[in-house]
Amino acid sequence: MKLIKVKDYQEMSSVASNYISNQVRKHNPFTLGLATGGTPKKTYELLIDDHKNNGTSYSHVTTFNLDEYIGLTKEDSNSYHYYMKHALFKYIDINPKNIFIPDGLSENIEQECAEYEQKIRTYGGVNLQLLGIGANGHIGFNEPGTPFSSQTHVVELTPSTRTANARYFNSIKHVPTHAITMGIASIMASKEILLLVSGEEKSQALKHLLSDEAPTENFPASILRKHPCVTIIADIDALKDL
Ligand code: GLP
């Protein structure tokens, strides 16, 4: 794993957006894996600026998002459909037909998971997967204990993840209990991974990730040590325990 150390959230976002935009300009077609949460928000803003100012086009790009809550409509401001539309998609020239996010309202969730996994394959797999990390080491919504062999599946969110994400909802009661997420094996199948880590609350997770212990399912992100092409961009606050 390659580690890029940066000063703060702003610099992390700027390095990440340059990294992504370079790849988008270089490869046609291109399949980009996207993440939600607070961490990539500024990166998306900078990608929009880059699209406007430098003309980087997304007309040849297909995107697959990591996860979606079960039970929220696409118009719900806490759904990841809503997040992606307003954080990125409505400002760039991507073809809406090339945007894929799991459907958390599907009547047949098991089938939705299987079809999502299949769709990623149909597009030849993800070229570059953007990732954040949970304080407990979760990636996507793969909580500790998730098998490394998992593909897109339904998860029950842990109390700690629901509490961490409650800041976006009126109260913890409104945070969904379940989600669909790409599995660990789905994430590991991407050709390249870009992991963003910012802030003191992630410093223990980053320390754990960078240790040279054997990967364990109790800390999902630890499997990234086995991936041949991972770049981590981490700021000083996240690096404080190293
Ligand atoms: C969320 C998302 C993850 C995200 C992580 C960290 O629950 N499902 O994809 O990477 O938790 O979120 P944040 O960037 O807000 O700290």
C-alpha cells in the first residue's frame, strides 16, 4: 500500500480529485467506484470545479456506488442516491444510464444484490474504487465479521455505525437498520483502490490498517494489505497515532 501524507482535509481532497480526474482523462471507457459519507464530499466538489474549469468529461465513465440504505426512497435526503446526485452527478456530464447505485427499495433484495454484482462484471469490473473507512474498520457497509469472500449483500448496521451516521438524520431512530453493500470480495476485485482518511477519529483505524499483522475479518479494511494497488491519502490528524 502506498501512503500519501497530506496536511489536512482540503489537501487530501485536492490530491484525491487530481488523482481521479487524471485517470478519467486517460482511460476510455472507465469504470469508477464511488463512496459516500463525509470524507469524499470535498473531493467531489473539486471534481465538479475541474469539470467546469478544465473540461474533464465523464461521458465515457460508468460509476458503481458501494452501498445504499434499505428503506429510503431515492428522493430522501439521507439516501445515497440523493447524496450522489447533489454532491456530484447533477453537475457533471455523466450519462444517467451509466450510474449504478444499489436499490434499497427493491422488492427482491437478494436478487438486487446478485444483479448488482453481475452488472459490475458486465462492465469489466471497477477500474478505480474510491473508499472511506469507518472507525471500526468498515469499508462500504462491511462491518467487522463480514467474510472476506462476500459479494454484494444485505447487512445489519452495527450500533456504532448507526450512531456515527446519525448526525445526518433527525435522530438515531431514523437511521435505517439495514443496507445493501458491495462485499469485501467485490471491493478487492477492483483494479485499483484509493482510500481517503481524514481526522483524529480515524487515527486508530489507520494505525490498525498500516500494521503488518495478518488481515482479520474483525477489521474489514485489513484485507486491503493484500490488494496489489492501494493508495491511501491521509491527513496529519489521521496520522497522529502512527
Ligand atoms: C459510512 C459509509 C462508508 C464510509 C464510512 C465513513 O457508513 N457507508 O462508505 O466510507 O461510513 O464515513 P465518513 O466518511 O462520513 O467518516
